[in-house]
Amino acid sequence: QVQLVESGGGLVQAGGSLRLSCAASGNIFNLNAMGWYRQAPGKQRELVATMTRGVIRKYADSAKGRFTISRDNAKNTVYLEMNNLKPEDTAVYYCTISRTVVDAPAFWGQGTQVSVSS
């Protein structure tokens, strides 16, 4: 079994920044990519960013230039630094882990709310 524990969500004004963290534990040996999805009210869940234990990163177009994903492999932790936040970034953000950056997530975190006020 795999556990993903997220932290760092909250309420911020437009233009502000937030940093999300997610720590993975359990049997993650073959799960090389960690990342973030989000789901806004009334919308489908969508990829935000994902990366391997190395340097391969994949971003949604909406995240490019504003969000940065990074990892601490020794801690099995992934981070999402979000800058210049917009009201349309408001969503529940889910940490994910998968075999590669192109595979669907194998496990999901419980989600953390990010709310951006205008």
C-alpha cells in the first residue's frame, strides 16, 4: 500500500504564492513519477505537473511559467511552488504517484484546498 500526505493549501489573494508538499510512504519502489492534479468545482480533474526522480518534468499549459514542481528523493517528497496565482487556480489539489510521467496515477492523496480570491 502507498500513502500520500499533502500539506500547504490555503487561501491567498490573486498574485500571491503558495507551496504544496506531499510525502509518499509505503511500497513506492516502482512508482517513479510524483505530481499534482487539481479539480475545480464543476470541472474534471486535470494534470497540473508531474516529474520523475530525475529531471523529467511535465506541466499543464496553465501551469507553465507560474508553477514549479520539485522533489526531494531522499524524503520521497514532491513540492509544487505556485506563483502569481489566479482565481481560476482555485481547486482541490491532489498529490499523485505513478510509474512514469505518462501513466495514469496509481495512487492519490486526500487533496488539499487552494482558494485564490480576486
